[in-house]
Amino acid sequence: MAAVPVFVRPPAPILTMVEIEGNLVHACQVVMTASRSKMGERYAGKGEYQEQKKNEMRKNRVETAAVPYDFGGNRKRGGCVMAQTIHHYLIFETAGGFCGIAWSDAGITRFQLPTKSAEATERLLLRRLPEAEPGAPTPAVLETVAAVKRYFQGEETDFSGVELDLAGQDAFFRDIYAAARRVGWGRTTTYGALAKELGAGPEAARDVGQAMAKNPVALIIPCHRVLAAGGKIGGFSAPGGSSSKTRMLELEGVNLAPPPPAQQSLGF
């Protein structure tokens, strides 16, 4: 009796999901017993496969413009988020010209001595504080503005109580500024005298001079009252230079001009 051939139906493939090189595929799509060379033929080599994936990522990526702030409005530097100080400013007119003042939540951050035009004052102020924006002054700022106006009208004015924001200033400079603020209306001192008051040697007079030159809030920190050795006028970084310094001192009743020579007796 002839043997009857038996045909056995192969089992259906199990649709198991497996991950290959980061992609989920059906196990039935992969011949699990395939040799390494078969895999190489499918993916054209590992190096070419990786390059293909990189190209796909470049194609699908979404590019955004680099911005210096995070979503909370904080400045980023070197990948780190830094708290951003918000500065506002105001340009206002006085008897001496147009002044500018800038402030943060902590206090006054910048003061611009007067120039002949609002545009020039604003330009000078923003040169030192480019991120500042115009803003409505706080009551403390309005009080300072009123005091500045009185000053340029020749009225004795005390700025020692004005709250300042000197964040970022050198610690020694802060000490110098605190000492300078104790020099009141109509009085003067010298770079060397301030250095001595702080317990530093005469060589620190140069540091005092540098602090005065970098004073961010001239007038409020009265650098115009700090003179060079021998009572000489010294430098002044504000518009007008030493001439402006002289006029401000004269406004306070300080005259640095040498006294006129005494009339000599003719002997009869």
C-alpha cells in the first residue's frame, strides 16, 4: 500500500514586537537565525545605519532661535539660568539740564548728570545700562527726582538716605562709596583722606580715584566733593569734565579758585 503524503501546515508566525537598534518591529519580520552578514545586508553596516538615523533626526528636528532667557524671563548664561534684575529709567528736566535715573526693586542703580538734551542723557544712560526700559517711577524714585531738582536750584540737599542698588560692585568700592556719602553739602575731601578713613595706606588713593571715576550714581554718591591731593579739582568723568565738577561745587558755595594776591604796601 502506497504511503499517503502528509502535508503539515506551518504554524502562523507569532507577531511579537521586538526592538532592534531603537526601532520596534515584528519578530516575524526578522529571521532570528540570520547570520551577522544577513543583518549587514539589511542595514548596510552599522556605520551607515547610524548615519541614516542622524540624517532622519536632522530632517525632523524643530529649530528654534537661541534666546538668552528661559520661560520665566530669567537670563541664561553658560547653560545656567540666572535671576534677571529688571531696570527701569526716567529722563527728567532740572535747572541744570536733563538728568536720567534708573532703578531696580532694590534701589537706584544709575544716575546720569545733566546734559543739554533729553536724547543725549538717555543715550548716555543706556550706554551703561542697555537692558533698562522706561517705567513709572516708584514713590522713592519720585522723592529722589524732587531732591535732584532742588539741588540744581541751589537748595541744600541731602542724598545720604537714598536707597541704592550697588549689586556687582567690588567690596572695597562699596566701602569707598559709603565713606563718600558721609561728605555733606559744601564740604570736600581728598582721595588720600578717604583712603586713610578706611584704614588703607596712601597707595589706596589710586583705588579711591578709580571708584570715583566708576561711580554709577554720581551726585547721590557725591564724587564731585572728592578732590585730588592738595585740594586740586582732579578728574571728573561726567559730561563737561572738571568744569562740571567746579560748577557743582560752586553751587554748594565751594570756591576752589586761588585767592587774589594781596596788595603790597608801597611803604608810605
